[in-house]
Amino acid sequence: MDALLSTTPLKILSPSSSSFNPKPALSLLSSVSSAALCKNRIRRRISSLRIFSSSESAPSTTQTITSASDIPLKMKAWVYEEYGDVNVLRLDEGLSVPEIKEDQVLVKVLAAGINPVDFKRRQGKFKATDSPLPTVPGYDVAGVVIKVGSQVKNLKEGDEVYGDINEKALDNPKQFGSLAEYTAVEEKLLAIKPNNLNFASAGGLPLAIETANEGLEKAGFSAGKSILVLGGAGGVGSLVIQLAKHVYGAARVAATSSTGKLELLKSLGADLAIDYTKENFEELPEKFDVVYDSVGQGEKAAKAVKEGGIVVVLTGPVLPPGFRFVVTSNGAALAKLNPVLESGKVKPVNDPKGPFPFSKVIDAFSYLETGRATGKVVIYPIP
């Protein structure tokens, strides 16, 4: 799995960053007796509701949420029809809205995070296992359910959800991703959006937080252990620091970044912030139970781990005692993490240059591909 690399100034989106936290559309109907309204009247009521969402760095915007009976035939989506650089991307304003399968829901996309796996896929690095072209990119999504398949059990129209829409990042990912007005997603890949986070905050979380947490689990990380996070200011690294310190109970957390991001690392919970431009972390006398390598420094990482320890590798070479894994997207895993997000123990970190509006997706990818982003790059609002 490709690391979510990062680098630049800091922006932590706190649980209170949203000026208004919208309730699910259907909650407005909760006080109305089911006997008093038939299903058609409920649907008409939903179609007239408007979900308001905002972000610290973008003005408040109003998103019209449409009922299943009002779903359009066409939508806007970013598409590429050949592999290449950012210039192969184009905005298609007449793409068909995807049909859903029995186990899927249709999500009105309000925000989407972009990740290195998106641009590396677009560059053709995973051709052998990729879905057919043309492709609508995008893994991370936050939005509202507007239609449910016949086998969907726990989600309903009006639910505010977030998730990584691809169960396996590199194994036949969806041809129609989240950089679109609508996307079809299996119910099992989604969770209810944390109630303290706006859509822009939630939109960049799923792939990164699932990767961070699964890596810690696979490494057998537990209370009292020490960890070194390589790339601590990145999308994954910033969450590994917080999870290790505030959820798993790490005895000591160290992390690397460039000079300008050392204070960010400390604010997230790092006991030791290492400036990789000035220090060689592998030469420090202190060694760690776990080294979490999100930037591809496998050879150096192997020198920083204690005897009997382990190295988690997301990209680049793997040397003993390291292992690489590809995250498995799972809505249930996200749901288990919701309490630590809602409590504020773990906070989203989004790059201060964003969010980028839907019309600026090419600019967002160009910036992400410089490797200088801090935390996550998010597309919001999506009309």
C-alpha cells in the first residue's frame, strides 16, 4: 500500500471546527408518527431537506440532498481515459449516475480525500490489477445516503456516512470512485460519520485512519510499548502518532518530519520530534519496539528497531524484521474508531492549503504530488 506522504504548515481540525453539525435528514421525521405518514410522503419530505455543511477554510455551503425518486440520470465527475500525469484528468459533466447493486448504497458525495494511491494508480503503476478505463478516481468519501439496495440492512436514506469505497486498494478498485457527485458503495465499507466532524473533516479520514490502525494491530502494538513513526506529518503518520499515544497507550512515541513540522508532531502526541533534515534517526542510541515506516526508508527503519521488535512498511523496500500490508477497507473498523474521534482523542489533520473545490481537482493532485502536503488533501465542496 502506498504511503500517504506529507510536508508543510499545520492545520488540525478539532471536533468543534464545524459551525454547524447537521443531523441526518431522516432524524427530522423522528417525531412524526409512522402511522401518520406513508412512505411516499416521507420521501417527498426528504427531497425537500437541505443539508448544511461547513469547514474552517471554506465558506459555508448548502448541499441539496435528493431523494431516491429524484436522482438525476447524469452527473459531474472527474475522469481519465488513459494513464499519465495530471493532464489526463478532465471534468465530465454528463457521466451516468452509477446503478447500485443489492448490497450497495448510492451516496451523494459532499467531500472526498485524495491519496498517493490515487495518482500512482492514474500513472499506471497498478495496471495488472486495475479496473478498466475510463476511471473516476477517489477512495475516500463523506456524504449522504440517497438510495439503498434490497439487501442493505443497517443504512437508510438520509444517513450521513464516510468510508473508503474500495475494500482492497490495489485489487480491482472501483471504476467509478468518489471524485464525482454520486458514488455506489457496499454497505459494509461505510460507517456513520462521527457526529462532531463536518464533511470536510471526515472526507479525508477513512483510508488513512484505517491504514494507521490496521498497521498497529498487525504489529501487535499495545500499552507500554515504544514506537517511531517515519513521516509523522503525513496523512497516515499523523494518525499513527495519535492512535499510538492516546488510544493504544504507548509508553513513548517518536516521529520524524522536516524542521517546520516538529511542533505539529508534538501537538499530536510525539514525545520526541526528530528533524530528518538534521538528524539520522537510525543512528540514535534509542531503539523502538515498533517502527512505522510510511515513507519508504526500510533499510534505515530496520536499524532503529529493538531486537525482537517489528517494522511496519507501507511503501519501499522491506527488510527483516519488517512486513508490508495492504489495508482492507471495513466500515465496522471505522465504526469502532468513531468514539475516539468523537471524544477528541484523535483529530483529523487536513492540509491548510485546502480544502480544494471540486473544480480544482487538478490543482489538488498537482500539490499532493509535490510530496509537501501536511496531513490530508481534501476536495470540498462537491456540488
